[in-house]
Amino acid sequence: MSELLGDRSPVRARLRAAIGGDRPVVVPGACDALSARIAESVGFEAVYMSGFGVAASLLGRPDVGLVTASEMADTARRMAAAIDVPLIADADTGYGNAINVIRTVQEYERAGVAAIQLEDQVAPKRCGHMAGKSVVPAGEMAAKIQAAVDARIDPDLAIIARTDAVAVTGVADAIDRARRYADAGADLLFVEAPRTIDEIEAVAAALSDHRLVFNWAEGGRTPGLGLDEIAELGFAMVLYPIGGLLSAVRAIRGYYEVLAADGAPTAVLGDLPAFDEMTDFLGLPEINALGERFADR
């Protein structure tokens, strides 16, 4: 079980070291503490708190800016407390101007995250692979990035600057914006939703002297590249933000369909984890041991 409110500096330092390696850090998306624990359990060295996933799991709604800053920070706190690997957390637009960004960074840092992603959309934002986005002036976003950098206490807390300008003002402007955000102090640059391999290559070439994030949004607007191709282009991190959520939706729907049709889940029980397997995964043996240790004397 992860520390709850302990020092997360070593965890953040591990992420810093990983993004400086020879291969991209592969980061699956999660939407809650359970999915974060599952991702950690199969060996991933970091987990991504997906804004799309949180909107879907918490509200049952699309990622169109409905989730509040406090709801996102609370989700990040629960997820970070459930795992021992770094949590990379979506913070949308920072939930306001540069002053709001300061509070957002403080809340996320106290929540225990290792990296915070901020984007340059106009609020209310939309998922980066949806139509209908708009972006704030680059100078406004650069100021928000500088505020984020100044607000952090732990220098190893990574600030990821995302631009959604490709779909709004084009690739050239997105690259220029990313450079401005790097100059403002961003640790990683995230050019969202390039639409072709040529656009991906243009971004990678123009920003080759920076650490870059590739968003492998399952079913999104960006072509899916192999990990070797992504590595050759020089990306430091690749996110797979919603595949876990999509898989869960399919599995849950399938179970409910069988239950609705048959009145009992007998036909699919063999596909499910055993009850004891699930409680072991959730840490029941550890809880029982603690109960015995601190039992009344």
C-alpha cells in the first residue's frame, strides 16, 4: 500500500530519471484508484490520470469541462495514495487564470502527483480529440506555465505544457506555442492531436531539443505509431489515455447483457476473477494483518 501523505519526492525523482532515458516511458491511462492499482500491478512504471476517464467514471459524462478542480484533485489524491509509481495528472486548463493555476498546482502537489499537465484551451475545455476546441492567446498560457513552475515546492514535480492549437490554428502555431511554453519553464511539451504522420514528424523535428509527449489516444485523430517509431522520433513519453476505460466499458456491458438475458451470471463466471483473488488484490491480507497487530490487548 502506498504512503498516503508521505514524502513523494523520491517518486517524482524516479519519473524525472525515466523520462531522461533512451526509450519513451509508456504510461497507461487510469480513471480511479482501482484502475491505477491494476496498471501498477502489471508492471508499468507510471500511471496517467486521464481527464476523459475521470469525467466518464465520476460523472458518466464526456470530457467537456464539467469536472471541477476539487473533484480532479481529490481523484488524484486517491489515485496517488493507492500506488507506489509516479502519477501523471491531467489538470485541464488549470481551472482559471494564472492565479488559479497556482492553487491548482499546490493542490495537486499536496495530492502526491509526480507531474501535472496543463493545456492552452479556452474554458470550458473539450477532449483534445473532439471538434469545437479553441485556444487562449499564447502569452496567456505562457504566463500560466510560469505560474505553475513558480508555485511548485518540489523541483522534481514535472510541468507538462500541452497545446491544442493544431486543430485550431495549425501545426506551425502549435510548434511556436510549445517553444514559448518551454521558455516559460515547462519540463515536457505535449502537442495534442497531430492528424498525419507528416505532422507528427514535423513536431518531433522542430522540438527535438525538448522532451516531448506522444498521445496515443485510442480511436482518436492521431495515427497510431509503433513504440519503436515513437522512440526513433525522440519522444520521451507516450500516453495511452483511454484504452483501459474502453476495455472496462466493453467488459462491464458484456456482463450486464448476460445478466439481463439470463437472470444470472453463470455463463460468464469463468471469465471473472475469483472473489478471494479480488480481495487479495485489494490488500485484504495486509488489512487483516494490521487488524491483528493492533487488536485490543
